[in-house]
Amino acid sequence: MERRVLIALVLSFLVLYVYQTYVVKPVPKQAPASTQAAPPGASPAAVNNPISPPPGATTAAPALSTAPAAATLVGEPAERDVRVETQDVIAVFTNRGARLKSWRLKKYFDQQRQPQELIEQQLAAHPLPFTLNSGDAQLDQTLNNALFAVGDVPSAPITGPADLRFEYRDSAGVHAVKEFQLTPASYIVTYRSTIASGDRAITPAVSWGPAVGDIAEISRYTQAAEGLLFQNGGKVQRLAVKDVTKQSTYEGDFLYGGVDDNYFMTVALSPGVSKIVYQPVTIAPPAGSKDPGRQLVSYSIESKRAGEGIKFFAGPKDFGVLTAIDPKVAEAINFGYFKVIVVPLLSSLKWINGYVANYGWAIILLTVIINVVIFPLRHKSVVSMRKMQEIQPEVKAIQDRYAKMKATDPAKQKMNQELMALYKDRGVNPASGCVPILLTFPLIFAFYALLSTAIELRGAPFLLWIHDLSAHDPYYVTPVLMGASQLWQQWMMPATGVDPAQQKMMMFMPIMFTFMFLWAPAGLAIYWLVSNVWQIGQQYATNYMIGPAAVRNVRPAAERRVKRVGGGKTDAASSKEPE
């Protein structure tokens, strides 16, 4: 197979794969769940109510039992918020139900450059994190609406482990204590509870509510919220909305379980043998908007370890942060099939950024380093293509002699034998021009996965108009320059084939890549642009070192069979003359 045909096929496959996998985004399906989320396990009538309240309307509270209300023995007369601040998180609890109301990350920002909020705030009525679900509707109503008494509140920001205690007791025998512990430099909150109704101890499921609330995502390339499970001795299990719709309950010995999206996640860490229940939650778009809305996932967890605390992680999918917790937790970052390449690339990128303090320049320097490493492969590829170019007339002459034969003709096999003999005689390996290039493809996919999933590049600015390397170039300057450089590079490649159709296809590839990169992360366009410029320089250097191609002109077979003799007469003509 000629080198250009092989490259054309490989590039065509690459274009289709990248386009289908990373560009074509399926429109989220509207799940049957209402925009008002309820704790998993609630009755279907309460969850799938087809009538939604108008925007801005206040949802009426469920009707309470006509039984006389129990008198509060331990509690507070009014609802209030409790704010706890650590080095990484600003947490706001409410004493109504002793639940988490807000969880903002101080080192990660939304479009308004405010600390990123991970708890959904757009729904009028939804279960806040640490809402309890015991299966007893009346008891749940009491526990989740009672005004708990708040213990000592640590001053902000905390410098050591801080405990926050909420307690409620009433005359009906309900007694609840909910305790939370936060540490200074961590995205983990440890939850413990003691719930009793009369003489009966209760271990209710803990609901987190709709997650992950990355409301104003600044990157175009976002993964929709999905269920996330990791069983001890197993692998990461990702549950899309369609999977949750088919099966909502999962039981097992989990290392962690919860919900994640492209950059953040909220999971229960090491809950042990547990039951996790998922439920899709749809957030309808504003009236008159063409936006299909957002699809989140609500989950609750019921651990079999009664009385023991459960650690919840709510933070960034940062490889270093997650690895410090447990290397298996870091597998929540979906680096794809080329993780073995992505992880070293990410470490190298962060190491370079430690010196230049700009991820844009770090990408450029890392690209240069990568191209220096693979310089020998590309040089060998160019040299091999040059040899193929030199013998191309002879290859075509052999092909022309068998052009009229059918592919099934046994004599056609002699053509391949002659070609192999020619390659061996001239010391040319037809695949050596393609294999070095193919070896660089995993690196390209790995770099794409890195730029699409690394939270370090989320909102990271470069220069001038590029304010986010994980989002597309708003003025499309880098994709256009990348396409122009690739066109230049394609024009410089040694011509080893003469098929006009192949020539047009190869020259059309840069145009296709340009359109694909219009919406690709700006960091990826910068990487490819710098790589193309490097390869153009390398091509000039290689051409200078090996010199121009020595192309041999081969006469047609009929002309080679005619041998001219003295007097300008051929052998055939001279044989007809009388002696």
C-alpha cells in the first residue's frame, strides 16, 4: 500500500473518531423527573409531578399530619445560617434540619470570578445535602424541618480540625444529633449522626441532593453529571442519566460513590457495604430559551455501619488532591485509554508551570520538549518518504504493466513480488514512512484528554484574548493559524504518489482539521500550532541535510524493448534489408 493511501486512511479514521467522540455532543434527554428533586426513595407521586410551579413561585410545603405538634425540648426558635471557613472551602449550614446550604471552593471560580458553588441553588425545592430519609414520612418531616440547636461555632478561618454539633429533641421522643468535622486544608467533611425515635435507634439514608452544581461552567467541553461508583476490587463505574433511569439502586462494598462531572465531584468515601440510590433531576431552561436545560443527578447513601462516621468529598477532580486521599480515588478522573501517557504529561505540565506561572507558556514549552524527543522518529519518516519519492517512477512503471489485469488474476501477484524486490534492492521499507507518524497519534489523543479533563486548565488564562485554555478561542485565531501551518506542512511533504484524488484529499485534511478545532480547547489549538511550526522547521532542516531527491525517469516498457543500431535503424528494420 502506498504511503499516501495509508496516511489518508489513518487521518480519515482519526478525523471521524475525534469528531464523533469530542465534537458531536448529544442533546440531553429530558428525564421524567420533575424540576423539583426529592430524596431518593420518596413516592413517585411526589417526584414525578407533571405540573411544575412557574418560575419564581414558592412551592407549598407538604400538608402536615393533623396530629398535635410535639413540643420542642432542645432546639432554637428561629432559622439561621452557620458559616464555617477553611483554607479551601466556605461552608454554610442551616439549623433547619442541620443541613449543608452552600459549599464554595475558594481556589476555583465561576464566570463572575466568585468562589465556585457546588450545591445547586436554582431549584425552588430540593433536598439539601445531609437531608435524612428513614422511610417514615412523618419522622423525616420532623428531622428535616426541625430547628436544631447549634453548638459552638469555630472562628474563621479554622486552623485545626473543627467540629460543628447540631441537636434536636422533642416531647414525642424524637432525639437527633448531627455532627460535622472539617479540616483546614481539605475538601472533606466527616458526618456522624445519632437518631432515635423513642426507644428505637434509627439509621436513615443520607441524601446529598442534585449534584454537581457547577452552574456557570466556563468551559465548553463539559461532561454531564453522572453517577460514580467504585467497588473494592473492581473498576470505576460511570452511570449516565439513561443508566440511572433503568436502574436506580446499587448495593455493594464501595470504596467511594456519588456524582461527578468534568471537573468536580461529591462522593462518600469508604462507606463500606452500602446502598446508593440515584435519581435524575431536570432543571428546565428559562421561558423562551433555546437551551435544552441541565440534567443533574441526585443520590442518597445508606451505610450498614450504624453509628460510624462517613467522609464526604466535595471538591475538584485534581489528580494530586485525589491521589493524596487514595490512588484509586484519582481514577475518578476520566483520562481515557491513554492514561499511562496522560498522567506523566500532566505532571510535566504542572512542573513547567511551577517555573513559568502560565499554563499557556507551559503548553508551548512542553510541546517543544515532546517534539525534541520524537525528532528521530519524524526524521526517519521524512528520509523514508524521500526514498519512496526517488523510486516512485519505477513503482509506477511496474504498476502500469499490470494495470489491465483483474485483482483476481494470479498473474497480478507478480506485481507485488516485483515491488517487494524493488524495495529490497533499493533498501526502502514502505511502512517506515508511516509507522513513526502513527506512533505519535497516542500522544495526540493523550494531550487532548489532558487538556479536556485537567482542572488546572479550567479558567487558566494565556495572553491577550485567550482567557481560558480549556475553552475555545473566542476569535478563532489559533485554529486558523493552526490550519494554515498544517496546510504549509502538507505542501512541504515529499510527493510519493501521483494520484490527483489522493493529492486533493491530503490537501483537504488541514481544512477539515481547522473546522474541527474552531470549538476545541484553545490549549489544544496552541499545542497543535506549535507542533506544526516545529515540524515545518524540522522539514526544512531535514531537506537541507539529505539534499534534493534524485528522481529517476523510467522509459515505458515498449520503448525499452526497442534498441537502436547504427545509422538510426532498429534491429527489426536492419533485418529486413538485403545483404
